[in-house]
Amino acid sequence: MGETKPSRGWDFWLPIGIAAVALAGVAVMVAVSWPKANRAPGAGGAAPPPARPAFPDPRAVADQLYNRAMMAHESGQAQAAALLAEATATYERLEPLDADGLFHLATLQLAAGDDRAARVSANRILLNAPDHLLGLAAAAQASEKSAPQVARRLWQHYLDVYDAQQGREREYAHHERMFPVTNDRARAFVASSAGAAVRP
């Protein structure tokens, strides 16, 4: 009879089993941690698109520049003229402007001493909204020196429609603090020019 091979016990198979389990664990870890860039994109597995850079709103930038320019003008700062010119050019690049933007443009032009340009800007508001308080105020102020009778008529119209216009336009709320001063100016100008008014 041939020689019988001795059976291999636990002392032989145990190390092999441990090694096999360890290799399987390593394979699973490699599969899980493999870089996503090396995987084919599947449903829900695509990388999110890169975030778009946030650019400032051009109109918001213009309005901030308007505030800076008017504050510099009212406080007599040396750089006021440069800021007024810069703000005016900024609004002109944003054409076409809404009523609020046209009022800002007219106010900048008034502050810079360009009454004619301010009257043109204000008239563009009145062309679409003849009772617009901001348009009337800017147009009247722009006419006070060159056409006082026109200015008086515009200021009177402003006073006549003031109560009815309250709250009708969104931009009125943006300039709420100016209305008491503007009302006083309108009344004073109408009163001072009453004797010189041209009557039919």
C-alpha cells in the first residue's frame, strides 16, 4: 500500500485564511477610496459645476457713486466735481434709465451746474408721467434761472398733485427725506414769483 500523506490541520489552514481575509479587505478599501475623477460619471455622480463669480450690480454701483458724489458736493469736498462727472458718466452708460435713474442723473447735472442737461433728463420722466413729483421737482429747479415763469408753473403743478401722488411711485420712498425740503422750495418760489406770473 502507498504511503498516506498526513492530513493538514488548523495549524496549516489558519494562516492562509487570515491572509485571504486581509487581501479581500484591502481590495474593498481600494475600491471605495478610489478617486472619483477616475470613475465614469453616472447618474447623480457628476461633479457640481464650478461656482460662478459674483459680479456687482451695475445699477447698485451707480447708486452708491451717486450718494458719494452728492455727499461730497453738499459738504464742499475738493473731489466733488470729479465724483459728479464720474457718477454722471456711469448713469449715461446704463441707458435706458427708469424714472429713478433719470432723477439721479438730473440731480447730478444740477449739482454740476448743467441746468440744460438736467431739464432734458427731467423732461424724459415727465414725458411718460406728467405728474411725477421727482420729474417736476428736477425740471422746475433746472428752469429757475433761465425760465422762471416755467419754473413757477412746474412748481405749482408739483404742489397741486403732491397729495394725490403720495405712495404712487416706488422711487418716492427712496427719496422720502427730500420731500419736506422740496415742498418748502416749491412754496417759496411760487410765492416770490407770483407778482411776475404771466396771466392770460
